[in-house]
Amino acid sequence: MNAAPGRPDRYHAGMFGRDPHRAALRGVGDVLGRDLSALRPLLRAALPRGGVIAAARGQARVVTALGAPTPTVTTTPHDWTPDSWEPVPWEPVPWGLARWELASVTKPFTGALAAALVAAGRLEWHAPLSALGGPLRGVPRTVTAWRLATHTAGLPAHPARATLTVLTRYHDPYGGMDARAVLGSVRRWAGVPGRFVYSNLGMGALALACAHADGQECSADGYGRALSRHVTGPLNLDVSLTARRAAAAHAPHTGFGPLAGAGGLFATPDALLSFAQAHLPGTAAPTGPLGAWQDTVRPQGLPPGVQVSAGWLARGPLRWHDGVARHTRTGLAFDAPSGAVLAVLARGGEPLLGRRAQVTRLLLRALE
């Protein structure tokens, strides 16, 4: 595949043999230093309609598209310097280069933003969020940034109205709300903190609080600007609240409205790998190691052996998160001691019947 003008020639296209899943696992295993051949049935189950599996460790990385017209493999490490390449308008964007809908894999980005603002002195993990004033005034004092980031603030999974809009606004269940309505739901529904209750409402509210703490407008756009300023911009990551360069195969996309910090980001596979690597000790990233992922808690409500940190689920040194949108399922994980990172991006959203966690099972089996 010839490089477009101004585009780094680091993406190589080629056809696999009769079993592309076996070949994909061989490439990922070579990068991670593991024999993953036994995971072939799980990979097929996780990507029944195709998608991308990507891995990185140190300077090695691979991005493989399965089920696309032209499988794409990447083997060049991320460059932290700005990359101005964009595809020409008539060039189809390969799945390995496209921005994919992240759904709840957005949450680790929001956790990393909160940690960056804590490090900058703009936010305190354990102070009442209402201390930020402005639109956060009146939020119950039990609600803190740390509790929102770890789903222990006593909030329900969604604003109450989402129980209706998930049916009436299938692809945009939060689109009829604004930031004021989100924070109003927090004020109204915050209960006794401490128990783990996975909450889009809570993480979306944390993103709005981060925007306000950074001096931005308390909105999804304000969150996007704060994230770019403190996380994705310094790391030169192709991550955005817009679906530009997104793979058309999994449109229409799911809208998250003012709860964008819970699930509204889009990113390339390469950006996901680099984001996870930026958390690792000794990283060369200009931000230094990202996030507060090493600080974990084990509240009631989690499965045995699982903990939670700011934006991540944890089991020992392993960190992961998965997400599901209407037409996409995503997963991202890293293992700090080995430096191994794995991302899975699947076409097709949450099934109504059958097994519902194949992407997560693939992440954990490959890295544990």
C-alpha cells in the first residue's frame, strides 16, 4: 500500500492465509511474548462480524484488522511528536487507522484527566465536589471525585429519564439532557456512598466537574478541551469526541450527550495502545505516567478478586475496561510488570441473547 503524501509509511496491508484468526494471534503473541494459539475460538467469538485486535510491548506493536476488505498490520511504535497526516477525501480509511467508537473505554481517559487535574492542584480526590462551586454547588458533600471515578458515590447507573430514552432515543439516550440536568440528577439521586454501582451518570458528572475545574465550560465540549489540554494533546493521541475518520462499517454511532465522559470518545487502535502504555512506570511520555491506576479499592458489589481504580477495573497488576455501544464493542487492558497492552475493537454491539462478555474474556485470558 503506497503512502499518501505526508503520511508516515508505517501501515502495511497484506492478506493472511486460510485462517486469519490464527495468524492474528500469532502476531499478537509475538509482540506480547506469549503463545495465544489456544485463544483462537475466543477471538472468533469476540469478533463475529470482524474488528481489530492490537497489542504493544515496549517498542513492538501490531494492529490487525479481521473481516475488513484489506487486513491492516502496524508494527511501528507511537511517535509522541505531532503527526499531521490525514487521509485524502477519496481514500477509504482502513479499519486499523480509523477512529472507533470507544463506549465505556472512555472512562479510563476521564480517570486520567481527573488524575492530571489533581496533580495540577485543580481538583482534590477526596474533597466534596461541591467545593468547586459554580454548577457543582449543591451536589451532596458525600460526592467526591474519587468516589465518582471508582463508582462508589451512591449514584444509579443512569439518570432516571434514561430508562425511557433508551427506548425512545435508541442511538442517543442522553441527548435530550444538558449538564444542568446531569448535575441535577446527581443532587437528586446520590445515596449512601461506599458500594460499587457501575454508573454512567457518575463518570459523566466527573467529566463535567473536570471541565469546570480546568476553567472550561461545564459541558461535553468543555470536557473535550480539558482532555486535549492535559492528556490526549500532550501525548499526540488521535482521540476525539467526533467520529471523523471513524470506520463507516459500525455507524450509526451512539450519542452520549452531556455524559460524554462516560462513553463518548472515538480513537484509533494505535492511540489506545499508546494511551495504555503512557500509564506504565518509566514511560517516555511527556506527561509522565498517567492516571491513579495504582491506587485501588475493593468495595462491596464487585466479583471476587476484582478491585477498582480511577477509571479501571483491576485484578492484581492487570488493569482493564470494556465498553459496548449500539454497534461496537471495545476493550483495553495492560499488565504493568510485563508492559503488555492489548486492545480489541469489535463490530456489533451488545447481543440480546448468548454470551455477552467475549471481548473482556479475551483481554483477561491473553494477559493473565
